[in-house]
Amino acid sequence: MNVGVGAAVITPPNLPVRLAGFAEEQVAHEVRDDLEVRALYLEGDAPSGGRTAVCLLVYDLLGMSRHFADPIRVAVGAALGLERAAVLTSCVHTHAAPSTMAGTEALGWPTPEGYAELLVERSVQAATEAQASAVAASLRYGRWPLPGGLSINRRGHPYDPTFAVLDVRAADDAARRITSLANVSIHPVALGPECVAVSSDWVGAFRGELTRRDGGTPVLLSGALGDVNPHHVHRQGNECTNDLFAEADEIGSDVAEAVDDVLARAEDLGAVAGPAVERWREVEVPTERTALARGRGERPLRVELVEWSLGPVRLVSVPGEAFHALGRSIEEDSGRGGKVLVAGLSPVWQGYLPMPFTEGYEEETSYGRAFVATVAAALSGATPRV
């Protein structure tokens, strides 16, 4: 399999900009760290002959609606010669970036003028860089318990977190790391509403520290982070002018240390078949009268679900903020063989996916119990209790 990685800056060029994610009005007049899109391109021999390829794009954004993600996927697909299902978008879910979600003007989160066009341009730039840099690679995979003290389940649900890494090294030099795709599920809200600056939150510090330790261009893939926060409460009275975002940096460095500690133990996958679109579905899912669904009645919502195989590893797209329990049900689905990456907020954001479904703002920021149950069943291959 050949693998390449690319990156491009997606920081809005003009300030001030309104940040999306918190109820408080946040107008950023400075950039703490640049927002990025990172692209991972994989190609190889198809079992039926010929070559096949996929491209994953991960954004330092809160989430994307369809009318932002679709033009990106079309443009990247055209640039790389890929079908729609072979191009996936995902977001790290930082709350310190502009909105790329429909209807958020009503929340005080307007999208900067021209930003959608910039995202298309920079996405193609990152993706073509990834394709051009692709070289023969060896793949390693592992899943380990997430060390204690890094995160909490803010809803108090049973919480037994793990994280997974797809470690990619040059085939002709095992010491040269191309990328580490780290599947870690912790809300990037270390900064909280007090820290008003454009930022990837703890994700930037994580990537920087992992690069320093291990080399390559790491990619953070958020999974089921819907009810998972960093270990501290972001409303603890941060004085960002004094702490210089130290807590976000500390969390990022701690997560990077956890990944670095186990990379040497990742399982070498040996010779693997090229990547493939294993499943692609678009389903009409019922919605209910929640706060998120207000104004659309109870009309069904179209949901796209994509699953790739990267050799023996399955990458499963999740179209929203899944709770920890749903993430575990996807990871533990025996039909996937145990090697799973969960791509959260992918290819678009369609609300929270609470499991169990009780009462809270996450439930109101979903499309309802039936919607969550239908999507959860489709994702896990079973009928989870929600």
C-alpha cells in the first residue's frame, strides 16, 4: 500500500471572526495557533485487479454541514480521480474556530465571507500534496486503554475509554514514520469560553508534541467524544491572558505521551490489500421535534454512512457526536474483526447521538430518540439500546 499525508492552513484570513461552539459570544481578534486540514491518502492493489484509493480529510473545525462538505468532496474527488464514497471529511471539533454548520447564524456563529471557497481550495491543496507524496508503506495498528486522568464522562455514564492508532512507516525504512492516525475521543474544550482566540485547542499541542517525539505528520481523528470532556472543567475560571493556554497545551502533550508510549507495541499488519470502500449507504432517518429539529417538522433526514477497509482495519464514519457507549459498540462489533477506527463528525455533523438517550441538552441537540436508534443500529450492526 502507498500512503501519503498533506496539510494546509485553513485559518480565516480576516479578523475579527466569531467562534463557534459555546453559548457565550466569542469574537476572536487574534490567532493563537493556525487551523489546519490534514489529508491522508492511501492507494493499493484491489483484490479484483487494478488500483484503488481513498482520501481522509480532517479539519480543525467544530463540524461541517452537507453544503460545506459536499463541494469539498466533489473537488477533491475530481482532483484525485476518486468517487464520492472514497473521500471522507471529519472534524476534530474544536470550539475555537468559525462555524461551517448550516443555520448557526441564529446562534451568533456566522461563517466568514468566502470561507467555504477557501476550504475547498485548501482541501484540494492538502489532498494533492498527500497523493503526490505517497510512498510504499507498512501499516501497524493497536488499541490500548486511555490512561486515567486525561478525560471524564461528563454525563456520569459508564466509561472505559480506549484509543487506537494506525501507525504508517516507510516500507524501505521502518524508522521513518509517515504518519500516525491517532483515534482519540476527548472533546477539544480545554480552552473554554474564556479563551477567545482562533485555536485548535489541545489538538495542535498534541500534533506538535507527537511530531517532536516520533516524527511524521500525525493526524488526530476524533471518535465518540459526545459525552467525554478533558479531565478539568473548562469553566474553572481560566485567565487566558495569564496561563497562556497552558492547560490545553498540557492536555495535548499528555495525550501525545500516551500515544508515544505504546507505538512500539503496535501490531505489524504485514502485506495488506489496497484500501476499499467496504460499505456505502444513504438512508432516510425519522426525526422528532427536538430543539435541533425545530422548523423542519418531523420530515426524515438523509444520512450518509461510509465504511472503508484499510487492509484488516475498518474505518467507520459517524455522522455526529456519538456518546462513548455507541463508540464502544462500533469498536466491538465482531463482524469487523476487532481492528476499528471511528471517524466522528464524518462526513457531516447531524447532531448528538446520545446513548443512552435520557434528558439533557445533548438530547435536545439531536434529531430525537428514533433518529439516534436508527443511526446507532446501522453503525453497530446490531440494535443498541438507546
